[in-house]
Amino acid sequence: MGRAEAFREVGEAIGSRRRERPAYSCVSGVPSALKLTFMHLIIWEFAVREEHLEDFIRAYDANGDWAKLFRLAEGYLGTQLLRSSQNPNVFPTVDFLTIDFLTIDRWESAACFEKFQQRFATEYKKLDARFEGYTLSERKVGVFQDEPGILSP
């Protein structure tokens, strides 16, 4: 069996498993594959205190404490932590703030994120208070919507 045939077989096997268990929307219960969906993205920027850099990364990366909390909710698709490539080793001071990190939290829809906020408000506030000292500044850049096929496969 050639390489192309092996890849095709793996692709067919994965595709058949996906058809067996369709992903359901956290809002309507309708299989996501049957409707046009727009991914809900929430982007934050952070200036991190140098002495808390490693703790910040552990808390905010794709497998960190925030992601673990988000995974408890239906419709959470993932978190990405991005570090500035312009100033990777420059840390902010009181006089000069540099945005060192961005996080991108991905949700199936705005409704899924709202449902998460309602259900896990207490846990969210606890984590927010616990990690507040890791940063000099934190700002919500905004909420964005991914048109199908633009940012996602």
C-alpha cells in the first residue's frame, strides 16, 4: 500500500467516526454540521510581571487553569496564548508598558460563552482574583466572529 492510499484510509476512518457522533450545538441541540456556524473569539492582552512569567504561562496557556475551567462548558473550542515576538524578553515597568501576551479563547458561539459565564461565574471570579497579581495590565481587545473557512478549517 502506498503512502497516499494509507493517508486516504486514515482520512476515511476519521471521517466515518465523525459522522457517527456529530457535534451538537450548546444552544439548539442541532448537529453543528447541519448549520452554518461562526466561531466566537475573545481576545485579551496582558502585560506580565517578570517575576510571575512562568506562573502566568502555566495559568493561561492551552492547558492552563483557565482552559481547564473553560473545558467544563459545552461549546468551548480552545485557548491560544501568544507571546510578543518584538519584545519577548522585555518586561513592562510602571513607566513603560509593553503588551507581552495575547490570549484567544474560542467558543462555538456567543451563546455558549454566555451559558458558561452563567454556570461558572463563581469559579471564574476565583481564578480571576487568584491570577490578578501576575499582570501589570489586562485589557479585553474585543470579541470577534470567524466566518466559516477563514480562521478555521
